[in-house]
Amino acid sequence: MPAKAYRAALLHCLADPREVGEEASYEFFEDGLLVVEDGRIVRIGAADALLGRLSPDTEVTHYPDALITPGFIDTHIHYPQVGVIGSYGTQLLDWLETYTFPAEGRFADAEHAREQARFFLGELLRNGTTTALVFGTVHPQSVDAFFEEALSLNLRMIAGKVLMDRNAPDYLTDTADSGYAESRALIERWHGRGRLHYAVTPRFAPTSTPEQLALAGKLFQEFSGLYMHTHISENRDEVAWVKSLFPERKNYLDVYDHHGLIGARSVFAHGIHLCDDECRRLGETGSAVAFCPTSNLFLGSGLFDLAKLEGHGVRVGLGTDVGGGTSFSQLQSLNEAYKILQLQGQKLDPFKALYLATLGGARALYLEDRIGNLQPGKDADFVVLDYQATPLIARRLAGASSLREKLFALMILGDDRTVKATYAAGNRVHHRAA
């Protein structure tokens, strides 16, 4: 396929501002050009320097009054819970019983799973998210449906069948052996196909017996490049429940550690109530934690301590956690993250925020060699943010005196309306209607 080029303001992260300082952490072109060929980025730079070097058959798409950034990366989300997003009035454990489990029961119907997967991926792309780490349900057909839809769009997605053999409704439980066998079959069918990856997915420690956790750990080690995706320390009652179920383990993380479920490509959602020993262990094993601001506030779970996690060297990504989370938009997630950190005397700089939503998420998933910024050789996954998306955004940006101000305003005021177009592997997969 001939090369294509995209002209707009361009901004992407080169490193974590915490490690290299703000000025060295990003690259920005006020009038930039992004050149794409065969689904990958081949060139990035100032438009006036690159336009003359394009071959005559290169199609140039110009997005005036817009900013191109890497596609957003969601490190924790539940696709079966879309139908219960915005459900009223409970905290985590009651919310699961009241809303989540009944919604997930419907995914025994493969046609329902396909329709939901299609809608879910459309919402991700409408919000500029091009990669996500996704919970299915206990039903293998929920994962088949999700991967079929993601493959048809050539998306880089990670998902897995939920493992639950206790403390859940009968219609949502498997067994240690059946969960292992069904997960293994899904891995052999989908892992590494196109741009898809598989995640071994115990829901959380209370819904798996030690036997199931042991087999999940065995599975995690049996195939190269697998992920492990679960929850940890989201809610104080949950933490106490884990202590009562596993009294022989010294803390919540030790339950997973004992069963071989931590290490590179292990992602633990929430991590609000982790102790220092748990944070230290996560850091030394290269595990990651997904910061899920909107659900943490909505379910009353607590305030995520970013400085504490990063102080122990833990990789941190950003998650929407739909449907406990209240928006697919990573811009809205960053809006809430800013407030959560403000309440603890921490600051979320806009360049750090962009890092968490892009390159930081890629690092949490060990995919920074493929996605996360706009460097040549990376997948051409990017999003076009509209400076004129709403009258309020247009007015605020007109008064902004710096890139920092513009970026912060987009993060606080932006949502799905801000996303003008989304591209995955060089193909436009979403375009906002005028």
C-alpha cells in the first residue's frame, strides 16, 4: 500500500517525566507530519521539512486545529459490564452481586456476546482508545466474540476468560480443571493471532479456590508472552475477605505470588489499599497496577496513591474499569485522576497525564516496542483531538498561552466529543460525524 501522511500538531511522550524531567519527556511539532506505511509509522517531523520528501502518490490528510497523539491505552476494563454502567448505589461487593453477575450471565448467549463486543469496541474507538486489557466472562464464547470483532478491525487487544470456581452464582462458575482447559483452548486459538494477546484472568482471589489459582499460575508459565489480569485491594471489605479466606498468606498479593501469578505482564487492577511490602514486591517483579480513577470514586473504594506505587518502582497504567467506571474516555479518567491526587497533596502534570494514558500504559503492558508513542517503527495507532470540539473547549484553548495549558484543558474538559478520528494500524477505525 502507498504511504499516507497526516498533518496536524503532533505530540507524543519519549519517557516518563518523573525519570527524565518534563522537557525531555515529550516531542512536539506545532505543524507536524506523520507518515504511515504498511500499518506502521515511518517518519515524524515538522511538516515543512517532510512534505517535499514525500513521493508523488502519497495522500496527505490535513487536520487543522487538531492535535495528533498516540492512541490511548486502557489497562483495565470489563466489556460485559457496559450494560450496567451508571448503576446506582452500592460499593464493590454489593455491586458485583446486584449488577455485575446478572449482566455477565447473559454472555452464555454467543449472539449477545458478539453484539456487546461490537458495541464495546465501537465505544473504545470513539473515545480514542486503541489498545485495552479486557475482562470477558466465565464463558469461552465471550472471549471468542471479543477476539473475532477485534481481529476484524486489526486492533491490538488483550483479553481472557474469567476464572471463578467459588463465591459466585452457579451460572457463572467453572471448575479448576474446566477453567484451565477452556483457557488453554482459547490461548491456542487466539494468542498471537493478528495483534491479539491472551490474559489468564482469575477474577480476584475470593472467587477462585487455591486449586484454581495454582492451575492459573501453571497456565501463565506455559505459553510465551501471556498476560495475567486480576483485581487486588480495591475495597477494604474485600481485603478483609481475602484475609479470612487465605489466613496462611501474609497479605493479599502473597496469595497471587504463592500461586505463580506475579511477574512481567501481570496487571493488578486498583491497588488502592496495598501495604509497602506489597508495593515493593510488585516493583521488584516487574508487575503493573492499573489506576482506575472513575470507578474508585464511583464505588467509594478510596484514593489511589500514585507516588507510593511509583516510589517502589511499580509500573502504572490507566484504566477506565467500565462498568464500575463511569466513562470510556481516558481524558475523563485523567480529569478524575487529577482530583484524586490533589486530595492527597500530589500533582498530576499534563505531560505526566499523557504519559500514563499512552507510553506509561504501553510500559505497563510490556508493549512499548510496538505502541505508546509515534516513533518510527511503531504501530500506527493514533488519535486526532479536535481543538474546536465544543464551544467551551474552543474558547478555553484560544486563551491558552502554552502547550501545557492546552493539554491540561483538553484533559479536564475533553471527552468522546474531543476525538475527531481514531486510527489503528494505519486504518481509520472511527470518524466523528460533523
